[in-house]
Amino acid sequence: MDDIAGFLGSHPPFDAVDAGELARIAAVTETEVSARGKAIFPQGAGPVEFVWVVRSGSVEVVHDGRVLDLLGPGELFGHASMLSGLPTGFEARAGEDTVCYRIPSYVIRPLLVRPDVLRFVARSIADRSKPVARVAADPVAEPVQSRVAALIRMPPLVCQGSEPIREAARRMTEQGASAVLVPLGGTFGIVTDRDLRTRVIAAGLSPDGPVSAIMTEPAYTVTADRLGGDVLLDMLERNVHHIPVLSAAGEVLGVVDDGDLVAAESRKPLLLRRAIALAERQEDLAAAAAGLGPVIIALHDARVAAEHVAAVRSVVLDALTRRLVELAIRDAGPPPAPFTWFALGSLARREAVPSSDVDSALAWAGTGNGPSSGAAGYLARLAGAVDAGLRACGMPPDTHGASASNPLFARSLASWQAAARSLAEDPTREKALILVSLLADSRPVFSTGPSAGRGLWPGQASPEHPALLRLLARFALSFRPPTGFLRNFVVEHSGERRGQLDIKHGGLIPIVDLARWAGMAAGVASASTMERLRAAEAAETMDATEARTLMEAFGFIFSLRLDHQVEQLRRGEAPDDFIDPRTLNPLARSYLREAFRAVASVQAGLSAELSHGVRWG
């Protein structure tokens, strides 16, 4: 029994239970041995009264004769049928001689309905619509989920800056390397095979010149513990194809390239980013942008995490916006004053999905509320050209006017900063909290002058303004999850949306608003929802259990939202946020209710704190 408890406790969802509960589960767990090819349960059986955990060997998930997945040690199956009360949707068959632990439903059911195991269940009920080949122990099988250090294929190739280009190229060819590093006293320069083509051969440069003449320095680097998916986003955002990986001590371990990180389907965002960078006309950009929908579908079909898909879309929209600004400057001439273009809203948080519009703001260097008449006209024309370009690319600006082409969202950086201070000191003004949320959700995308920092809201201002935090907390209670009596959802009762659920306003916005409040209380302004919740947990501005519950609920609801919109893209429909709960499988419907209840519980606790003055003075 101790062996069973020890094994179960090292795998989700059992790693979330205490030792006493784990011992009770182990006490009623049975061991089941199956020979290769034997059905553990057939498709259409049940509903089953047990849940199985693979102890050794492997289990094939088979639907209509097709192998959809291969489960390895520690993986759970049978719970969808057990929880939903429906027959099994697939056959579970031993892929080799296999040992499983079989756990009765009355023991495991209470564990699987706990909010803190939402992420585990969300993963387990994903729609497996096509066969996959998976090797659980192989870190290269899912590179975007692996630590980047595990993806390094060879030791780094290093040369001195004075070394001739010809010699560096010879060594790269000899070792099969696509990049060479040049030590620069604490940093590195980098020369890639692309540099050899464009900076030497195409430019007619002598190969006898020094490597330092063609290197990029300093090279952008990452630490060995970063996830491959995050490094891929760095590549996409920075438009680079090679990144050196450093140890915790700063020692270079090697260089990863985009081929190490992504499969053929996932390379498409990099190709799209390249097409945007090379576009010379608005028509070229529109043609490139037309490829974004298919890219999102391909990434989704490749089972890239929903948050990563949204981040990729956001990075591509950043690139599209930057190129539109560059083309507008090319056509209008140099700007009369340095300025910065900001993304707002979900785009700034890197959470843009296919239905998201493009919120933006503009800030120029100076102290006045408006630039000179000539500069004002220039910036207004530029913002109008960018908005028109976005529309032509199928990316409409915000319908509520949060756009750099709106004079309310174009002002000097000093004016923006003064507005932020004023809002912090007097947050009771009309629409103040809406403006605070817009400024907090801001991120610079393009700048012709010095960096404007992370965003338009001062990152450390909010903890010093308890009145603002109190009102932000109340603002986070504005939207409530759509759960009603008798375990039903609150849906639209008339019109074309009859029977449908607004998953954005009912499910995601409450979490986004709670995260903004808790993150700003921790001194973090411009950040994603997940980053804000992690910061709030670390700073203890939100209870750790509540923060983790919101992270799990956000991930689950966000995944359902993207699933819905990808299917709309596939059918050629305009994506929206209205889901018919009846179209969800029973298990997904059950856990969506649980996610909504988890969010409502956090809101109820916050409401009680506000009512009793806890933490608020």
C-alpha cells in the first residue's frame, strides 16, 4: 500500500492531496495486469465505475479503430465516463504488457471535482480529433514544453572577433553549426549562416575581414531553465532565429535555433513574421495577414497551449502594427517629434484571440497636452493610416474608440503620466477605473525615441494609493460568472444569442479584473493575467490558493474560448465569444461550472473583505 501511495502521490492529480487522504485512496486501490492487446474497457462501455492509472507499460486510446493517444506511467484514464455518467468514448487497450492501478469511483470522485485540479482535468478532456504519436519520456517529443537546455544539440562554437570570416565559416561547416559566438567580456556577439549570406556574399564583403565586422552584438540570450515555447515567442517577437543559452552562472551552453524549437506546422508564425517585415505596401501586409487565421488553426491542431497560441497571435499583430507605422513614416516623412505607439487591452497582455480587436494609444515626447499644430496633424494622419491599414488586414481597431486615431488616446508622455497620477489620487472620477485598466494594460510596440518603459502606468504607484486599490477591487466585482440556480448557466433568453453563454464577459473578464487589482497591489502594472496572478501570490496580495485557483480557471476557460473560435475560423465564420453550453461534452460542461464557481468564490471573499474593511483601512 505504501508503494501505491508513493507512486500515486508523485503524479497529478494525486500530488494535490495530503498523506492521509492518499493512504485512504491507496487502501482501496486494486492492481490489474493486462497482456499486450487486451482491452481494459471497450468503446461504448459503461459508464465505468473505476478510474485507472498506468503503473508500468502503456495504454492505447483507440477510437473507431484509430489510435488517438498513448498513455504512459502515471497517466489517468476512465474518469471522463465516470464523472459524466456516459458510456466510454474510446477503447482503452494495453499497448504492451501493462500494470494499472484501478481506483473505485466513490474514492476518487471527490478529488476530481476540486477546483485546484481544474488544469489537470482541462488537459484530460481535450478534444483528441486526430491520431498522435507521443513518447512521454522523450523531451524532444514536445519541445515547446521542454526546458530549452534539453534542446541543445551540440556544444557552442566560439571564435575571437579578429578571426577571419573565412575561417569562421569553415569551422561552422566542419562542425555542422549554424551560428558562431564571439566573447565580448560578459556578453556575446553572434554570426549566423544567414549573416554569411546577406552580410558577406550578397554585400560583396571580403571573407578575409574580421568576424566582428558582421556580428550582431550583444546577442539576445536566455537561461537554461526557460521553456522552449517561451523562447520561440522571444524569437518571433525579436525576429531572430538563433539564441544562445546560458547556465545559471552565465556560462554559454550552446545555441538553439527555430528548428530545434518547433515542428514544421509551428514554423509558420516565423515565416509570417518574415513576410510582414519584408512587406513594402499595404497590399503586401494584407496578403501576409490573411495567413494568420490558418496559422492559428495549425497551432491549435498541433495542440499548442491556448496561452501560447494567443501570445503568437499577439506578437504577429505587434509586427503588423510596427510595419504599418514604418510604412506610414516612409510615406509622410520623418516625424516632427519622437513618439511611441502602445498596444492596449488583450493585445498588450498578449492574450489576443481571433475575435479580439486592436486597442492602441500614442504618446509623444514633450510636456504639453498637444503637439504643435503641424506635429498634431502629422501624428493624426499617421494614426489614421495605421488604423486604415489594420482594417485592410482584417484587424479592426477598438469599436469603443480606444485607438491612437482618437484624440483622447493621443497625448504627450508627460500628459499620460500626469493623468495616471491624477487617477491614482482621485479614482472616483467618472470612468476613472476604465481608464486605469486601459493604462495598466498597455505595452510599447514601436518607438522613434528613447524607450517608454513597460507601459503608460507607473508600475510602483498603486500600492501607495489604497483608495485606488479599493475601487479596483470593487471594479473586479462588476462582472459575475454566469452560474444560476439548479446548477444551470445564465444564458441569453432572446434574440439571435438565445441559449448561448458569453464566455468572455462571464468567464474571463472577472479573472482579468481580479488579476489586475491583485497585480497592481503587488506593484505590477503592465503584464499578462497569469504574470499578475503569480506576482500577487509571491507578494501575498492574494491568497496563494485563490491565485492558483484563478490561474487554473483562466487556463481552462481560455482554452474553451480558443477552441470555439478556431472551429468558427475553420467554418469561415466570424469568431465570437458566445458558446452554446449544450454543444460541450458533459465533462467540459461540468468543469466549466466548477471554474465559474471557483471565480465566484474568490469574488465573494473579496466582497466580504471590502464590506468589513479588511486590508482597506
